[in-house]
Amino acid sequence: MSHLAILQQAVIRKYKRILILEDDLNFVPDFGPRSLACINQLEHTRWHFFYGGHGCSRRAVLRPGLQLVPPTEGLSQTHFIGLCVPAIQRAETCLTEMLSRPAGHPEGGPMDVDGAYTWVRRRNPEFITLVAVAPLGYQRASRADISELSWFDKYPGIRSLARFARYGKNRIQSTLLAMKSVR
């Protein structure tokens, strides 16, 4: 619903480009220089969807720093996503229509936002989707705030252990990304 609200505001305000950063986004250690290079490339490349963080594993590089993803390939982790016109308008229309249909509807019903954007991209194969070859950010491990709590988040003692484990996972992930960017 938060993505849909942003898309609706972008349509009303006639924005040409938007970037949605979710609250559980962590930037990679060398975000500054890599993001500037990526922004420069995006300025000179035609695109409709851009994923700065993603779960993509392909390595066919369009340009250094950017990778073209076919519309049939599902992408997850929309915690760092950009859209351009007309993808903003089409995504807003499609997400609104999905909410009016029952779950499992052949034209797309309510679903998580990752799936909804994948649905939009598949239905609009002319839209160009680019991803950062090495993600610029990653989704921080955190307690879900949009679904029922996991069993380990319901009990005080275990909840503290889960929080500590998430902290450790985030530190390890940040360290591994820093090591990759040095290579």
C-alpha cells in the first residue's frame, strides 16, 4: 500500500522519475562513488524500472554498473527501486486494479509488491528494466511489520536473541559487501 500511495502521488504531481527507498534499506559501504557512477549512466540510458538493490543473479552486463533484465524475470527485494514515466503511470493503474480483484485472479489479484512489479513488467515487455550490477543497497534483516509476527518475535527472551541474530547477520552482510567492492 505504501508503494501504491507513492505511485499515486507521483502521477498527481506528474513526476518524471521517482526513487522508492524502504525503511529497511542499508546502503553498501562504497555507496557514494558507485551511486554517482550509476546515476550518470541512468541519465544517458533509456529505462523504465531500476533496481538499486535486488535478488538478481544474472551477469550479462549492459554497461559497467548496469545490467539489463528481461521482463519475464522476476525480481525481489523492492526496497530500492526507481521508476520513470510511463512505468509510474502503468504501475499505479495495475496495482490499483490488482486490489479490486480476488487473490489468484488470472489478471493479477492482491499480492506482495515484488510480485506486483514483476506482474507489471511481464504485462509490459516494452519496459526496460535495469539493475545495479553490484547492488547499491540491501534489505536489512528486521522484524516484519506488515505480517503476523514469527514465533521467535512473540516471546521476550527469544525476541532478544532474534534481534541479536539479525544484528549479526546485518554486520556480516555489510562486511561481505565491503570486501567485494574492494576487489
